[in-house]
Amino acid sequence: MPSTTSRRFLRPAALIGAAVLAASVTACGSSGTPSAVPPGSASASASAAAGVLTVRDPWVKAADKGMTAAFATLANDGDTDITITGVTTDVSRAEIHEMAMTGGTMAMRQKQGGVVVAARSRAALEPGGDHLMLMDLTRPVRAGDQLDITLTFADGRTQTFTAVAKPFTGAQETYAPGHGASPAS
């Protein structure tokens, strides 16, 4: 009959063995097979092939028509700064926007020079700050819809990620025509 001491270590040893086996099987998988992000997942990552940015918690504000915006946290794990200069999607034309003081009033406008994600840091695309503006929607964006959004970088590379639409009333932004217009002087 085994001693109490040996039985106490048998289960943890079996679990460790199973974890090592699982890790080795995963490591032997085909490097040409991209990893999939489950539909509806709350985050997505840059593909190993692209290696540009890691995109965390991407989402789009649901909207019936007109304009809306996309948000995420972008992580640059590389050693050089990365500049996002453009954005496209199949549901609208799109631009990189910011909130900035204009004539003493906070206004939304196109961000000149794009968004820079410094080396080894993160940049937030968020309501009330930098964001991806989707204008002239060609169809409603309903809660639960998944939109593919492609970022273009200063060096010409691109990266596509999927963002899930959700209802949001948060900062009470108005994404409507004339949103970036400066007040008359």
C-alpha cells in the first residue's frame, strides 16, 4: 500500500505531466496556421505574421445611421515607435479623430499625423479621446455585430482586427454631421 506522502504528490505530478504534454503538442503545431480569435471575444491580438500591434478589447459604439466610433487599447511591444496613419472598414469611410480644445471649446476633429504608439507602451482609443471615426454608415451597426477594421501604418504595413458593436451612452459624445466644426468667430 502506498504511503500517504506518495499519494499526496501523485495528483500534482499527473497534472504537471499533462500540462507539459499539452504545451509540447501546442508547440509542435504548424507555424503556418494562424491562431483564431473566438467570435465575440473581448480582445484580439496582432497576428504573428503582422507583428505590428496587439489590439486589446476592440469595440464599436452601436448606431443606426450616420456616424459612430471604434475604440481599443493598442500595445506596441517592439523597440520602435509605430504610427497609425489611416483606417478603413467596409461599413463606412473612416478617419483617426481626437478631442481637442478649439476656441475654448472641446471639439472632435481629424487627428493630424495619426496616432503614435511609442515603443514598449500602449495607446488608448477611447470615448472622449483619440478614436477611430466611422462616418456615413452604409448600414446600421447593431449591438453584437462584428466589424473588421484595418489600420494603415506610416511604413505602409496594415493590420486588420475585429471589433464587436455594443450599446454605449458613456461620455455622451454626439457623432453627427458638423461634429468637428469650429464655432464661428
